[in-house]
Amino acid sequence: MTNNITGKTVIITGASSGIGEATAKLLASKGANVVLGARRGDKLKQIADAIKNNGGQAVWQELDVTDPSQNDAIVALAKETYGGVDAIFLNAGLMPSSPVSALKTDEWNQMVDVNVKGVLNGVAAVMPIFTEQKSGHILAVSSVAGLKNYAGAAVYGGTKWFVRNFMEVLRMESATEGTNIRTATLYPAAINTELLDTITDKQTAEGMQGLYDTYGISPDRIADVVAFALDMPEDTTVNEFTVGPAKQPW
């Protein structure tokens, strides 16, 4: 089988655990150069070392996606190390869900900063390169909460609906502008990651934990989908993937 992943340089945000970590390890095993970004440098170092010990290519840099300059810096690292950028996987996200009436406004702002502005900052950092080379792949994690409405997820869902709209418009504009930039938006259901750790509302946290305990599947499943999207021929975009446990009626 042919492999369109080998030799590609892929930036991954939120790469210190969960979906980001699983994706980094899988893509590296398929011959990609992975550039890992997240706030926890110690975790990134462990993951990059593990990849290199298995014969893969990886570099890392601490990254706060809410800071445009740090997004620019990790793109610069990718160019310096591997000579360019072929794809970016915008995976960083937070889910401190709660009822609107709880008025956890700090958490609302935090979700907008990471889930919305973090995506915008990542796209802004790679867009000049992708536009100039007339190729590139932008992948982003939305959520099933970006497709349906869920009580307790008014703000979280709103940020994920934003990702859905933004990525679809980006795909359309890239096609009409002739830049050949491909997009893929992922809508995961219950995937076992650290996402629930950010929920401070006790009732919401208990409900979500029960849901994930019942249905949750490995982040490796999402990594497989990212690899599938990246492996498609340059003339083909598969722009949306809704992925979750076969037994979950999300």
C-alpha cells in the first residue's frame, strides 16, 4: 500500500496527552516528522523521546495556543528542523462544562480563548506557508457537541460549532482561491482523554464521568482517523469525520 504520510511534517497542538499523543506516535510510526506543542514541556519531552527511541522523527516546544507568537514560533521550529510544514492538527481544547446559570464566566472565556482563538492562531500561523506553496492540510477537533445541542455544554458547544463553521468556510475559500489547502474536522463523542479533568461543576462532572465510564473508547481511534485523512491523495478532501463508540447513542 502507498503511504502519503511518510516524509510529511505535521504540527500537533495539545500533543502532551490523549488524542494528540496518540496521533503523534501513530504518524511518526508511519514516517511523518511530528512537531509537538502543548503547555507541559515535560510530557512533550517524554513523548518525543519515545518516538525517537522507536526510530521516528519528533521535536517539541512548549505552546500556549492562546498566544499568537507561540503559534508562530512552533511553525518556525518546524521549518528550521524539517524544512517546511505540510499539515497542522489543531487538537488543543478544554471542556469545563456547566449550566449557564452557574455563571462560570472565567471558564467561558477560557474555552473561547483555547477552543476558538487557539484554532484561529494556529491557522494564521500556517496560512502564509500553505498559501505560498499552494498545498497544506488543516485538521481540527470539534466535537459531537458541535453537531448537536447538549444541556450543560452551551459555551463548550458554541466553541465547537464555531470550529465547524470556520473549517467548512476555510475549505470552500481554499477551493475557490486555488490554494489546494485541504481541511478535516473531527467530531469525537466519548473518547477517554484528560478532557473531563477541567470540569469544576460537580453535578456536570459526575454525569460526564459516568458517560465516559460507560462508553469511552481509546484516543487511538481518533489517531487512526487523522492518519486516514492525511493519507488521502492530494486531489481529495474528506472534510468531516464523526467518530465515537459504537455503543454510544450520542
